[in-house]
Amino acid sequence: MAVPLSQMWTVASYVLRQRLRGVKRYPLVLMLEPLFRCNLACAGCGKIQFPADVLRRQLTVEQCLNAADECGAP
């Protein structure tokens, strides 16, 4: 799947700006999980050990948008 030129330009200019500033680690992608629950029961996962009220928690739209703004990824 081809990436649009505008998106390629945005990411490339962001990476270049970070490198010119001397920043070694910077965000490129925001991975946001608005739901804490999971429908899997993986043996090594700690999520299934949380109480039900914790697993039912959700982020609000405002919290998700604030996280996206705070992240700074392009």
C-alpha cells in the first residue's frame, strides 16, 4: 500500500527536525488503548488478574485527545 506524499513529507520533516535538534528518542506513533479489557486469556498476561471494575475502565474522548496532543507524534 502506497503512502501519500503529504504524509511522507510530514513524517520526514518531523524526523529531520528531531535529528537537527539532537533528540535521540522521539515519538513516531501513538498507540492508544482506550479500553483496558481484553477478550484473551493469555497465561503470561497480567491483565486477566485485575478485578472486574478495573477491567471495565475506559478512557473518555477528552482523555484520548489529550494523550494525542501530549504525545507529539506527527
